[in-house]
Amino acid sequence: MAFYDEMAVMALEMITEFGQPVTLSKTEPGEYDPEQGGEAPGATVEQTAKGILLDFTGLEFQNNSLIKQGDKKLKIAAQGLEWVPDLLSKVSIQDRTWSIVPPLKEINPAGTPILYELQVRS
């Protein structure tokens, strides 16, 4: 096992121990339906991940004007995810639904995803 693969496993173990379950969902586009003359409704796909929900610090508010009051930082372990979260994904944590807003950061040294850091807004 390569060094960064071990780091991905370690990140998952730490977030599993200290974090909480997070449900990621996205809507897959539907296929073309000739009877309707357009695209059929898509299906919603969900996956459960482990994450840590944090507040932004005062310094982060100073340095980034895209952060709004109430936004949170969500760190999700990359190990074991079926698909990568994107800006169209939704996040459910503790019975609350959040949207992902830019920037979406992937901690990915040497091509091995370890952690996703998301800015979320409800």
C-alpha cells in the first residue's frame, strides 16, 4: 500500500471516530423519452459518508468574501465513496439539508483523494 493510500485510510478512521454520518445525494439526469418529447425525470442517488461539520474562523471570513453568515465547512473522507460530491450535490446532516457552494476542494496528493473540503449553506 502506497503512503497516500495509507493516509486516505487514516483520514477515514479519524473522521469515523470523531465525525458523524453524512448523506450525499444527487439527481441523475433522465433519458430522452420520445413519448413526452423531452427528458424523463431523473432518479435521486444517495450515499452515506463520514464527515466533520465545522464553523469557519474569523480569519477565513476576512480572507474569503464568498463565505456568508451561517455557512459551514464540511470535511468528508474520500476513502470508500462511490462517487465524488459536486456543486449539484446536496448534503444531509442531522436532519438538515445543505447545498454545496464553491469552492469545493479535493485534498489529492499524488493522485490519491484523501479528503474533500466543502463549503455548505442551508
